[in-house]
Amino acid sequence: MFKHLIKGFLAGITIKLLDNFRRLSIKVLEIEAAKFYVQGVQMARLSAIGLMRMGLKIGLIVVGVLLFHAGLFILLPWSVESKAVLGMFLGFAYVAIGSVRLHAAMDEKTWIEKSGITEMLEEATDKSKKNSPEGNGSPQRAQERAVLQAR
């Protein structure tokens, strides 16, 4: 009888401890979820602000280019044909420069370098290389695999 009493007492304490652990674990998960939610809202806010600033800058550039060309064509004492050729040349130059800059900005290698993925992959491959006896190959190969998987 004393043995059953001790078992019941220990079972009750164990259940109480596990229940407390479950409650604390849920609280920790709720705190972590709230933290990630706040970070997500902050990222969305910063993205919206960045897009608005980019739109404002593009608008100002367009207005500046239009005013520059209007002033240039009004002040030049050239014939209409020569002004048209100049306008076509400037338009072609803007399209070419814009295309090259856009291609450079959207290049996958540029995004990988700017985002810090290479350092993160180096850290991850170094940790996994230390944990496994044969390793995962070179860090560069692991980076290539990760980039291919991301596509």
C-alpha cells in the first residue's frame, strides 16, 4: 500500500512538472512566433517604404529628363531634322544605359553577393563538415548545390 502511495505521489508530481513544462514551452513558442511576426511586419514596412522612395526617385528622374530635353530643344538653334536626330540618339543612349544597369542589378550573382548567402552557406557547410566524418565536399560545391536547389 505504501508502495502504491509513493507511485501515485511521484506520478502526480511528474504530471504536474510535465504540465508546467508544456505550458512554458507553449509560452516560449508564442513569444518566438510574435517575434517573427514583428520582424515580418517590419520587413513589409521597409519594403513598402523602399518601393515608395524608388517610385519617387524614378518620377523625379523622368521629370528631370523631360525638362532637360524640352529646354535643350527650345534653346538649340538647329533645324527640326537635326533636333530629331539628337532626340533619337539620346533616347537610344538612355535605353541602352538603362538596359545594361537593369541587367547588372537583376543578375543572380549580384543578388547572392549582396544578400550574404555565400557567408551563410560557408558557415553551414563548415558546421556540417565538422559533424560528418567524410564531409560534404568543398564549400563552393555546396554553394552551387544550394543555388541550384533554390531555382
